[in-house]
Amino acid sequence: MSTQTAEAVVGYDEALTRYDPVLGLEVHVELNTATKMFCGCATGFGAEPNTQTCPVCLGLPGALPVVNATAVESAIRIGLALNCQIAEWCRFARKNYFYPDMPKNFQTSQYDEPIAFDGYLDVELSDGEVFRVEIERAHMEEDTGKSTHVGGATGRIHGAEYSLVDFNRAGIPLIEIVTKPITGAGERAPEVAKAYVGALRDLLKALAVSEVKMEQGNVRCDANVSLRSRAGDDPTSAEQAQVPLGTRTETKNVNSLRSVERAVRYEICRHAAVLDGGGSILQETRHWHEDTGVTTSGRPKSDADDYRYFPEPDLVPVAPTRERVEELRATLPEPPAERRRRLQADWGYSDLEMRDVLNAGAVEVIEETVAAGATPAAARKWWTGELARRANAEGAEVTELGVTPAHIAELDGLVRDGRLNDSMARQVLEGVLAGEGGPTEVADARGLELVQDDGALEVAVDKVIEANPDVVEKIRGGKVQAAGALIGQVMKEMRGQADAAKVRELILGRLT
């Protein structure tokens, strides 16, 4: 029997008529420190399995951990950026549970004394509405190793013939950011979940504390969903707030923004079907299946008591001074949302144009292109047009195409200087993409340059006018738009190397 069989669900809109969704989002962030959380092993991605290990991260007897100071400072900066309070004194704890990829049989984490707590992140939704997500805590811990299950149909342990374990990831520094129950989102709950993780990812990227590549597991979201009965039409009402929370499920390790939204939506529909049928929600973890768009049961979810937390005896407490905290606060970058608004104003983009830029992931390259000398309009045109299409076709990021901001600025300069028209510029860009060199080099090699000789243009214009008396008659009769047909023929005569505006000017000068 398939492990991905869809369970009964009700329609999303129907579910929202009877239930109010409550979310809780736990986001694990891998820090980009050079070494692991409690030892000096390297953290590079993609190394040969089990080549970045030592007695500490393998949990061998007698090995003693030492806290990574850079990871602690990254944790403090994340907490400050999330408007959290920073603990003056906190400790690590042992979270006891068995996993085959966790050789110590406990995870070194933080329990009741997190490094950061009581914060918030304001999230902008698609229509510009700002939704505040309150942060419960951000605590430090270490990642586990990675299991690969071989021989099954799904890649999961069910049905696998054997499993492999890679401990390179064991001990990578993690920050787990936990929200307070997110209430009041109503029908927009899936959108809020997606927007929150997206805003958090942007913030972490701006802080430069993580590679934030969700596809590589740098950022992983556990999405908790529960439903409670509706007390009226307003999900933010005081009456609704008095309704007890329902039992939650936790969909683990969702690793894309789209999947976060889909997983939350699916769980709302599934919970509603269970409750409508008179059943009870089992508190459990769930697996998300991207291909089928469903979740399946994982394991019963343990409460904190089941982990038998106790203070880690091999690590000293962390006690950052207030002076150091303020020094770290001074290193925080401009918040991403404020930066986007500032750049949009500076560049003169409309809301729609800025949304295209964001969807193309091109904010940084456009900023660099403008700084290199291009106009904002030209930078947007190339990065969200030709280059975005090319990146989509190749399944790559625009920054991975081999074209740099300096290239685009140079190309724009050739157009503005009158050497190239738009058609020629596209040919030059093709050459740059093909590795033929920079824009000027490609233009020289391909002989691309607008004809500046007025005499040559006039000869071509006169020839086309003589050959098209019917079009000439229309233009002289007042149908100026008919000049387009003549311009096209002149461009053909000049093998595309004429300035179309100048050609139009010459034609109309002769005929009107």
C-alpha cells in the first residue's frame, strides 16, 4: 500500500466556514560558520560522506565540546534582528532521544534558557497588508547527521533495503526560531506561513549568517497546524481568542516557500475532515510529499517531558555582556522590507515592476548594475526579461548565467552612446552568454555598430520611398503610422544596423 495515499479532506473554503486555523512555525537555520557548533570540524557542503567528523561530533567517550563563539554571535544578531530580548545568561541542555544519525543519543540544544526570546517579525502580504508574527524564542543547537534510505520507492525508510548514514552534518550549528501561536490569520493562514518564512529567509540572508538555500536544507520549516471552532466571522475577535486551541500536527522539514503554503493548506483541509467526521486529531509529526501534495503520518509527537532535558554538564553557560550585545546590534543591516521600499523609490519602479524584480530574485544584481552605471530601467529590463527567461529555461538563478552586473552596465552604455540599438544589444548579450567576451568585445568581433553615416541612410531611405508609392501616398494623406512599413524595409536594407528613430525622422522629413 502506498505511503502517500491521500486522506479525506474537505474543501478549503468550506473548512474555513467552521474552523479557525492556528499556526506555529519552527524554522531551523543552518549557520554558515567555518566550523561546527562544538568542535573544529569543517562545515563545507557536499564533501565526501563522513570526512568531516571527529570524536566530539561523533559522540565518542571522553570527547569534550567547546562552544563556537561565532555561532553564538550569529544567534545574538538573529535575535536582535527579530526584535528579541537577549539573555544575559543561558545554558545548553541535553535533549535525549534516539535517532540513528545522532550517535550521542542526545542533541545538545537549549531548553528553558534560550539565547533570544520574546520578539516579532512584521510580514508583508501580497496586497501590502502587514501581519505581525510574534517570536517565542530563538535557541542554539546542533544538527544531526543525514540518513539515506536506499532501495525503496519513496526514499523513506519504509520499504528500503538498507540505509546509509553521513555524519558530516552532525554538529552543524543550528538556530531554531519558534513562533508563538499565530492566530487571527483566518483564511490567509497559508499565505501568512509562506510570507513569514520568506521574510525570515530574506532577513537571514541580509544578516549573512546562513547560505539560506532551502533546497540544500539550510532553512527548514516545521509547520504546526491546529483548528478550533469559529466563534464568529472575525478571526481576530476577543470572543474567538477565548476558544481553546485544537490538537496540532507538525509537518516536518518543509523546504520551499511554495511547499510551506501548500502543506498548511492541506493540513487545514485534512483536520477539518477528521473533525467533521467526529474524529480526533492525533498529535504527531507528518511528512510532506511535494509530488502528491499530501502529508502522511510520521510518529506520535512527544512533549518536552519525554525528552528528559537536563543541563549539559560539559559546557559552560553563555553570558554575553551588554556591551558586546550592543556592538553586535550596531552591525545589523537595513531591514530587508525597508531596503526594498527605499530601492523602489530610488529606482522609480511601480509596485508591479518591483514585484517582478522580487519574483526574479534580482534585487541585488539590479542594485549592483545600477551602481556600475546602468539606468534602473535598463537594469530591470535585462535582468527580469531576457536573463530571467534564460535562467528559467536552464533551471538556474540569474546570477549563475555568467553575465555580471558590469556586463549589463556596459551593454546599456553602448545603447545609450548610440553604438547599438535594442536588436543589436540582444545579439551582443547572446555573445556574452556564449562566453565570447564582454559586450564591447562581442560587438567588435561581430561587427555590430549602428550606421552613423547620414549619406548611407539617406540613400536607403530614398530607395525604399521610390519602391513603395502606395505607402508614400498614405503617409502624405495623413496616415503617419504607415511609416512603420518603410522603416522596416530601411532596417532590412541596412542589415539592422540603423537607428530606427533616425530613419523615421528622415522618412517623415521627406514625406510630410
